[in-house]
Amino acid sequence: MNKILIVDDEVEIAELISDVLSDEGFETETCFDGISALNAVKGNSDYSAIILDVMMPNMDGLTLCRSIRDSVSCPIIFVTAKSNTLDMVLGLEMGGDDYIMKPFVVEELVAKVKAHIRRDRRNENSKSSEVLSVGRLKLFKDSYEVTKGDEKIKLSTREFQILEYFMENVGKVLSKEDIFMHIWGSSYGDIGTVAVNIKNLRTKIDPDSLYIKTIWGYGYKLIAPSGDSNEV
């Protein structure tokens, strides 16, 4: 059974989310502050997804995400205040996979959880020992590792999946819609998360913009380093 960790200092909201997910057949665990959630993850990192409130006392959701991201590979979905888009951007940069803004419809959150778990399950089923290579970049599907030359590069789950999609489609222009549908497994959600994740990916693997090219008005494509004048 898929187990979901719910972290929110508002007890009523946490328990409501837990009840709805339980009705959908999920096993749930609730924590009402970041420190107890950190201890829960240390004791058991086998979660299918984590729902994480941003604003919490003692340890906020962003700090918690940064602390646990190396030990969990499951999707992390942030719950953030509608007026604070900076939290959303920071959350994705720290390894979050998606977000939902308060106030929200619980059914929308459940749909996001299901979509992320389906996507992760498909990734697990399609893993092989295949190694993808473009220029100095290598992506190892079975071990979820990426290297650039001799350097090992640490990516979040979504960054890895986007890079894998790029490397499987070298030279092909991929729209934001293509990427969102392929990675998130749905057309339902905020497509802006694509640009944030690609920005983070570029920072980690391509600071000189040699590999990931923006094709204005169309989308992005990955190439072996070259100097095409109509790409930036």
C-alpha cells in the first residue's frame, strides 16, 4: 500500500487530508511540525509521497525539504499560501516536485498525489541498465545518477526525469506542454513548474548554456555542444 507522509502544523487540515487519502486507499502518517517529520523520515524513508506545508514553526517546510531530499526520492508536494509565489519557487529549487496553493480543493491535492505516484511507478517499471550519453553528460537509468565528465551531479527526481526526457529526444524541440505531460503525467497543474525545474537543471549541468537550448516561441531542446546562432 502506498504510504503518504502529511506534514502541516494546522491539525484540522492535516487530518482532513489524511481522511480523504485514507478513503482513496492510501496509508497515511501525519506530523504537525518539521522536526517530528524529520525524525519520521529518518526512521522510515519508504514513502510514496510527502505533502509538506511551507509555513511551520521551529522548522519550516523549505528547510525540511532540503534536509530530507538526499534520503528520499519520492515526490514532495508543497502546500503554500496563495500570495507567496516565492515559496513555490524556493520549494522547487530545494527539491520539491509540485505545489498547491491555499485555500485548495482537497480533491485537487489527491489528484496531484495520484498523478505523481503513477509517474514514479512508470519510471520504476521502465528502468534499465541503459546509459544515455550526450557530449560529456551521462545518465545512468538504473542507479539514478548523472555525471558530467568525472563530476557526479546531484539532481532532484524531477530534474533527473526532465534530463532523461531531453536525452531520449536529443535535437528535438520539446514544448513546455510536452514536458509537463510526460514528466507529471497530466495536463492538470501549473505548467510554470517546468521552467523552474529547467532553470535549476541548467544551473547544475549547463551553466554555460551549451546543452539545453531555448527555442523562442517553441520550447527547449538538448544538443551536443554546438554554436547554432538562432538558439540561446
